[in-house]
Amino acid sequence: MSLKPGHADPEGEVTARSLRELGYRVRSVKVSKIYRIELEAKSQEEARAHVEEMCWRLLANPVKDDYIIVFER
Amino acid sequence: MSLKPGHADPEGEVTARSLRELGYRVRSVKVSKIYRIELEAKSQEEARAHVEEMCWRLLANPVKDDYIIVFER
């Protein structure tokens, strides 16, 4: 889950500023998040459908968040 | 950046509970973070050394955080 281009990333900006104050030549910092979800499902199709739903119902803000979904068995 | 095994992940636990309340059969949720840092360096070796330093000086908590560093040019 990462911010859509053009959206302010306050955590990244504060981190970049702190790193510059420590003397590092940092151009930018962008922070994104991984939710590693273990779930029960009858098939990979069902799992994918449920995770898509979870994203729009709870995890992602459609105005500012982009996301990709990756599966492991 | 992810939590070391055995460390409580309150954000993941709250997310898992909320997803269960929405009806999903979620076993667990673990949250980790990616810092995408654009920095200036003379070589990949210098960049790696600086990022290692940034981790222990600012980004990671050595008691609870594990991290891996990945480079792109």
C-alpha cells in the first residue's frame, strides 16, 4: 500500500528531514506499508476476491492509496 | 522493516480484529513498512554503508525491528 503520486507523505518528509539533519544526502523518502494477511479460503480466486474487498472496505483509502496484492500459498 | 518474531504487532492485531468483524476468516495480520529512500552516493558501497547507518541511527529499533536493504539504481 503506497501513496498515489502527488499525495503528501508527511512521514516520509519528516524522515527525510531527520536523515538530512544527521548529514545524509537524501533526496526523498516515501513510506509504504505491507499487510501480510493469513486467511482461510476455498480457492485462490476466493482469497483474491476477499482481499480486494478488504482493501476497499477497510485497508485502503481510495482517494490517496495505491495497492498491489501478492499471493503466497 | 518488520517486527522480529515474538514481538506484539498492535496495528496488525487491530486490523485482524476489524477484518474478522467484517466477516473475513483472517488468522493473522502482520504490518511492515518500506522506506523508499532516494540518496546521493559515490558508489553502491557508499550507499549501502549509509543506509545501514540510517537504519541503526534512526529508522530501526534494534530491540524489535528486523530489516532488509534492497538497491535500485
